Amino acid sequence: MAVVKAREQDIDLLARLLRAEAEGEGQQGMLMVGNVGINRIRGNCSDFRGIRTIPQMIYQPHAFEAVQKGYFYQRAREVERRLAQRAVRGERIWPSKFALWYFRPPGECPPTWYNQPFAGKFKLHCFYEPTAEECENIYNTF
């Protein structure tokens, strides 16, 4: 069962994001990008208040660099579609389990990102999850 509403075109859109943002991190890294996106929809907190759908999450201004690149606009592949479906069904893995942010720094992961604590690193991406004070929902909705 899905934890967020998703039509076929939403799955395709999320699949394209996973590929464009994290193809180099492999399937696990792409699933983690999906985790962050779904967390942003379900958490309804911090910078993501009022984000209720996959298109709103993906096209939120300044949310993902990938939407500014041509690679994002290529057709979704089946492998990424399956990963997107897993994320929509609520499958989550550490360090993205409660994360709302990730980025790829040029060096080591800083201990905080926009005042949010470091949750962990996977390959080249650092993941940050909110405090319970910042986003209680992220810890209660799953």
C-alpha cells in the first residue's frame, strides 16, 4: 500500500528524479533519494510545509538541481520505476530513513546542514534529518 498518493505519471516523475539525482550511487542511493522525497511529502514541516504531492515536492523551487538539467527530462527506465514504487510504498533505509535533506559535498560531510544534524553518509551523499522539535511528524508518521 502506498504511503503517498501516486499516479503512474507521478511514479515516472519520481523515477526520473532518482536517476538524475543519484544514478552514480546505484540502486540503494537512488532509493535513498526517493526516501527523502517521500519524507518531505509526509513530514509537512520545515521548508516542506504544504508539499502534499510528488510533483509539488520535485518542482518545489530550489529543491533539486536535477530538474534544471536535460538528463532529468529523459524517459523513465523500469529499474528506476521499481525503485520509485518501493519509495512510494514506504520502504526506507538508513541514513535516509528520516532525512529531509541530502547533498554531495566536495569533501567530508559537515556535522550540520542548514542547522540540521548529520544522519549518515552513503557513498558520496550526506544525509541530514530534522530534530524532533523541527519536525515531529517525520518521526510519527511511519
